[in-house]
Amino acid sequence: MTDRFDYVIVGAGSSGCVLANRLSEDAATSICVLEAGPRDWHPYIHLPAGFIKTFHMKGINWAYQQEPGPWTGGRSIYAPRGKTLGGSSSINGHIYNRGQRQDFDTWAQLGNRGWGYPDVLPYFKRLERRIGEGEDTYRGRDGNLTVTTMDWKDPLCEAFMAGAISLGIPRNPDYNGAIQEGVSYAQRTIKNGLRVSAATAFLRPAMKRPNVHVRTHAHATEILFEGKRAVGVRYIKGGRGGTAIEVRANKEVILAGGAYNSPQLLQLSGVGSPELLQSLGIEVRHALSGVGEGLQDHYAPRSVARVKNIKTINELRRGLHLWVEVIKWATTRRGLLSLSPTMVYCFWHSGETTESSDLQLTFTPASYKEGVQGELEDEPGMTVASWQQRPESRGYVRARSADPFEPPIIQTNYLVADLDRRVVVAGMKLARRLLASAPLAPYYAYEDFPGPDVQTDDEFLAAATQRGTTTFHPGCTCRMGPADSTWAVVDDQLRVHGLQNLRVIDASIMPRMISANLNASTMMIADRASDMIRGRKLPEAGVRG
């Protein structure tokens, strides 16, 4: 079976949804979107607190496992990724965080024309419908993506922010504005008590157009080539043993599968390191050594304190309290079930670098079993997760075999760089100071993890090795850069070097990790790329100087 479209997009995640929306604005253009997972019908996707459930639901989650690293204490760290319409934006923690100006200026300095902060700011603005504080110089008010600020005023959250201020960290009303550093309530993609995923905001409107065709349960297995020109995609309908179907692309094949799946599909199609491909018995179609290399992610130990004199989310999500919250959400769309898992954001300096704020910390009036997100504890607790925003350590993603249904090998190499270890220790020390600050004293019982016996840098590092986890921000595995860069996979138009009619448009193209969660920037990348593909004049550059 073969069908033909102008564009074939592999992946209906954050980038794929934006691309389908923007490209389909041209009525004469036909788009086919292939998604390996099902439609986003499950109620837990749309209920913000459902995050705790979708975290492990394999029907809508790739549920990958990373390889143990040299600094993860022999542990294999869980790596969830969305496998449904909306991709990871349908199972993530709802946070909207763009990153710092210097993140994108660095991309441009690495030889990527048109990706500096003044170039990308207009796309951030065009995407969003910001409800709440923010200068219009930096924020958009008319886009598809609703961005709100948490409106659940919790005494623990207020005390945490007061504690940060007592340590010299200023209150920042908009960390997506002129500067990022400071402390504030989290901005999130939640509207009227419901998740706003990329599918809700962008794909759903696009699917009303007759030129958009979305195919679910469509597992891409190979990019089809004629010489060096990508001409289509082969996929299996219905999983292993299902029907093989080909879709042809008149204009372009676009990979939007994310930092794990896009490089894997390239490798399965014979594009990548010749040594890797030959070892797997895959014919080398195009040698490109950077495919899958350079993986970066944020690594976060989570500091936990026991709480007294107040109820935390740990208790409110059980028994009668939970039923009260269910009724509250059903009648008002407010309360516990309308919350993102992170309540407060804090950006500050480690003292280990001369860069702008290089630490990101989050506060939640709850705690998870063994410090790992996914299962709340029974006794009252509060948590500060802390991580280095721009790590130096890099790993890789590699196909495990020629079997497209085998999960890829994911090795992030957390904390391999010495600077990364120093900054993560500084983050844990700041987390301790924040939890023990005077405004939190009425509620602070004692430090549970890493515990009062941990005092030296080596002891903090050992604790980070023991309990640190991913923050679910993988990127940089199909990096953007000039053709003479040995690691580059795509150019600054996101075209794969040496091949025709093939682009990668997702978080994998980031040349360097940004100081933020990745969802906002992934959508920005797709929006900017859509104008490049359509040959549209790019928006006027944003603020300069």
C-alpha cells in the first residue's frame, strides 16, 4: 500500500503538531503525520494531576530505560517519552520555560545563522497566548498555546519563596521575560483545569483541515531513499507483525520523533556512523558520524525534608481529602487535580561558573518514594530538585539492532564532566539552605535526604550519584551546525547534511543544552522551521542589545 503527500512528518509530538498546523495553512499542500501511539483519548492525559499516572502507562509512553552510567551508582534510570498525539507534551509536567537569551545566542555563535535570541523571540511570542504577567516586548497574547501561572496559593510555596528572598534571590514575576533568574510560581500549559498539549493547541485545529492526514499506531521503520533523496517512509500499522505501508513525500520527509527516536530512525535507515551500522548489519546509505552522538539531559538529585504543622499533597491525595479535591475539580476546575507537579521555580548561581544563573531549582509541597518522581510517599514531605542548566557531559543514542521495535541504547553519561559534578553539589547545598531557611522553619521537621550526616562535597556527590534522576529533557542527538563540523547532522535550515528532502525538526537539533525545560523551545524550533520550509519571510527580529 502506498499513498502520496507533499510532506510526511514522523512523530506527532510537540514539534510535529506545530509543523502540521503551520504547513497546512497552505490549502494546496498535503500533510501526513505518522504517530506510533494512539490518539490522546485517555482522561489522564487531560487531567493535569494525571501526570502521576501517565508517567508509567506504556500504552501512551515509550517507557525507555537508560544504560547505567559511570556516575549513576550502577542504576538504569527511567526515561519516559510520550507515545500519543502530542507526544511528551501530553504526559509531561506542563511547565513552560523558554530558557535564557544566551542559550540561543550561543547557538548562533556556533555557526547557526538566524538562531540567536533576537531571531527566535518572535516565534516564542507567536506561539503563545500568555495569560498573566509579562511585558509584551517578550510575551505573546494571541497564539494557540495558552500559558498560565499557577494560582493555587499554598503556605509552603509562599514560605519557600520568602526563604529564597531571605537568601538574596529576588522575586521575578516573569522568568520568560527579560531575565530568568529569581524565584516565582511556575508558568504552565494548563487552561481552565485542563492540560494544553501541542495536540490540543496545534494539531486539533489542523486536523479540521482537509489537507491534514493523521495516522496513529503507525510505527516508522525506515526512511525511503532514491539515491541521496528522501522520498518517503515505511511504517508498520498496528505494531510488530502488522501491515507494512509506505507513504511517499513529494517535497520532504520530516523527522520529529525527538532526541531518542529521530536518530534511531536515521540509523535504521542507513544514515549514521558506518562502524555502528555495519556492526548491526545495516547497509550504510550515508555516512554521518554525528547521528545519535552528543546526547545531553539535566540530572537532578531531589532533596527532601519532612514537614510538620501542615498537610502536604502526600496526604491530600488520599481518602476523604482526595474525594473533596475530585468534587472541587469537577465543579470549579481548580484545586489539587488542576496542578502541575512543580509549583515554584528558582534560578540562581552555583558560584562554579562565570555564566549567568546556571542552577535551576524546583519546589513541590510533596515528596516521592526514594526521591523518584512517580509515586508519592505517605508521610508529609516537601522536595527541592536542583540541576545544572547547561551541562558539559555528553552521551549518545544508538540503535540496539536492525529491529525497529527494539528500544535504542540510551547512554547520557551524567556527571562525566568535572564541572557538572561541582555544579550539582552546589545545587544540593543551595537546596539545603532553602529548605532550612527561616520562613520555612514553622513547617520544617528535619532533612530526610540527603540527610544531616552529609556535609562534605564528596558526600553530597555520593548522594547525587545514589538518587539523582533525569528531569526528562533529552536533546542534542542530531545537532545543528556547519557542514565542516564533524558532529553536525543538520544545517541551520535543519536539512540533513549530504541528503536531499530530509529534515530533522525537534529537540535533537539543539547544538547545546538550554537552561530550561525543552517543550517551549521545541515548539519554537518547529514554528521557525515551518517558515523556512514554506519560504515565508521570517518575522522581524526581537529585542537586541
